[in-house]
Amino acid sequence: MRKLASTTITLLALASSGCMIGPDYLRPVIDSPQSWRVSDETAKDLANSAWWEQFNDPVLNDLIATALRENKDLMIASARIDEYAGRYGVTRSQLFPQIGLGYDVTKQKNTIPGTTVKGTYNSYETFLSASWEIDLWGKIRRQSEAARAQIVATEEGRQGVILTLVSSVANNYVTLRSLDRQLEIAKATAKTRGESYQVFQDRYSGGVISQLELSQNRSQYDEALASIPVIEKTIAQQENALSLLLGRNPGPIARGKNIDELAPPTTPEGLPSSLLERRPDLREAEQNLIAANAQIGAAKAAFFPSISLTGLLGVASGGLSNLFHSESKVWQYGAAVNLPIFTGGSLFGQLQVAEAQQQQALYSYQKAIQQAFSEVNNALVDQEKTRVQLAAQADEVKSLVLYAELARLRYDNGYTSYLEVVDAERSLFGVQQSYTQTKQTLLQAAINTYKAMGGGWTDEAARLNEAPTATPVPVPAPESVSTASPAKD
């Protein structure tokens, strides 16, 4: 037993100080564009704020809070964290001795003809067993490193769901308020044209105008009426989509400020590139790269011998009453060494798989970064150009309002045909609808900018709105993972 204790202590020391086969993680060097440069502090403050509150719409705030509590995708993402925490626990447990308690009762009858050996025998045994694989080459530690990175990746995935969810609720709400405004314009236009049609019917009955002019006026009225059910249908579908984001059955959605009262949240003219490293999808992609990198070490360690200790300590007796007497002790210990010699290429295949998966994770990480830069640039350009478009359309609306008034006046005084009035009113109706849609695009471009640059507001959203979280799982410190100094992979 002294030899066993001495051997165990020696192996413990080897396991704790043993090398880890495979490459330590080093963050790849990223070629970041240098064209977005504003004050870092300004950009960070904007990125960390609950930006949707800048709309000053309590209804929108309540909708986002409800979505963060009730959205089913977010609940799924939270439960997934528990799943990967459990997987990490299973993997890491192999670093420690596995101890079990057993109890065995056997009854046996022996009858050998021609001898005196016959009768029934009872056997009772209770024992404490232990087994332990010594992680000399770091295989289990690499697997634990990979499992830990996967926990962090799932948490980043949850943060990504929060980012998408808040942005989607805000975008859908803006779309809904835009449709509400378009419906108001359509109904107001239909009412005005309906009143005009009544006047034209009276004038036609009195022989003042021709049937052609009456038909032209009627077509204008019908055009406005036909647009109303189309918009109403789209509003109902938009409410159903928003209800789904809120974790509710389809139904009506509360309204707050109208779209003309909503001002886009403030965003900087440029962004520091380092800010995008806080995007959840980028951090998730990097954690997947860390996990894939660690699996290379686990695959390489499989080429080396594995050493396992086993032990058993217990008591055995032919009678239950004598089971715990001192002379009934049973003990056993041993060590097993397993060295792969020929596996038909299995180990080389596993290593090839691990290296290929690491390369895929690296390229996915690099692609995610490029995609992030593209999304931010697109959102900023969208805001800039849409502001110009909105200003031009505002002037166009004013011009067409005047054009419609003058065309009606000219027709009433007999200077032009009714076709000029038709053209003016149709143009005004179309531009009014387009102006509302452009205002929607501008608000959504600002929302998409916050979504694209990520930032700490996802943490703020989870705190302020009590987003559903899985059972808190403390993430262990990384084991022999270097991320301090960037280096080429």
C-alpha cells in the first residue's frame, strides 16, 4: 500500500505538471480598416447605451422588455448554455478519480457426482472501487479547454440572439407605424376623393360635365379605396410577426408615437474598428476557433500512451453476519498502459479532421469579421443617403401639394381638362406614401447601425429587462490558453 501511495503521488505530480500536446491558441492578426476614426469614448458610450430609449416611446420600450422576457428563441439560447455547461462538466470530470461503491450478493449451488462436494453457498461482498486516467499528455485538458470555449460560445450566441431580437422588435415596430401612417394617408385620400365624386355626380346629373370626366373622377376614388385593404392586410401580418417576437399568440399590438414623431437614435459618423470585436457573433466565432484549436491537441495526444490506475478495497464473506469482520478484507490495485501501435489510420484520420475543422473555424472567424465591417459601412451609407433622399422628398411633397391645388383651380375655371387634376393628385398620393416609407428606411438604418456595431448594450438589455437566463454557470478560467498577444495563425 505504501508503494501504491508513493506511485499515486508521483503520478499526481506528473499529471499536474505534464505537458499539453498541440498548439496553444494565438489570436490571428486581423487586417482592420482604419477609415472609421472618431473618439473611442464617444463611440463606446453610444454602443453601450440602451439606444432604443432615444425614440422616447414608452410603448416601444415595453415591447422590447416583453420580448426579452418571453421570446422563445432567447429561452432556447439560454437553455443551450446549461447543455454545454453540463458537457464541460462531463469532460472535465475525467481529470479526477472516478470512485464508486458496490454491493454484491451471490448464491451458488455445487453438486459434483462421485464426490462429497455438494451444497449451497452464499457469498456477500461490498467494495469501494476507483479508476483514474493520468493525463500526462494533456488530452483531457485539451478536451476541457475545447468544452470551456464552447460554453463561452453559447453565451455569445445568446448575446447574439438578444442583439437580433431587440433590433427586430424595433424594426418591426417602425414598419408597423409606417404602415399605420400609409393607411391614414390612403383613408384621407379616399375620403377627399369620395366627396369630390359626389360633387361630380351632381354636376354630371346637371349636365355640367361629361361622363368621361365623371369616369376619370371615379377611377381616382376607386384607386384610393383599393389601396386600403392591401395596407390593412399588411398591418395585420406585421402585428402577427411582432407578436411572435414577443412570445405571444397573434394579436393586436399597442401603439405609441406615430412615425413622424420618431427621431432616429444618434450614431457617430464613423466607428473605431476595435469596437466591432465586441459583436457577439465575432466573439462566438473566436470561441469556436479556440475550441477547434484545442481539439488538435486532443487528437495528437491520442498517439501517446494512456496510463490508468485502478483500485478496489472492500470486504467479502460467505455469511452476512461475518461480512465486516477483520479477516474478510479484500483489496486490489493495478495500473494499465495502453499504447496504440496499429490503428489502420484511425488516429491520423482523427488528427486530419481536427486540423481541417480548425481551418474551417479560422476562415469562418475571418469571414465574420469582414461581414461585420461590411454591415457597418452599409448601415452608415444607408443613413447618409436616406437623409438626403428624405429631404428631397419633403420638398417634392410640398411642390405636389401646390401643383394639385393649382390644377384643381385651373380645372374649376375652365383652363384645363380634368386629366391634369388626375395626374397631380395621383402623383401627390404616391409621393406621400414614398415619403413615409423613406422615413421608415431612415429609422431602420439607424437601428441596423447599432445592430452592426454590437457593443455592450446587449448586456444592458439583459440587465434592464430581466431577459431569461439559464441557471448561472460560473465559467472556469482557461487552461494554458494564450490570447494576450496577437500573432499570425
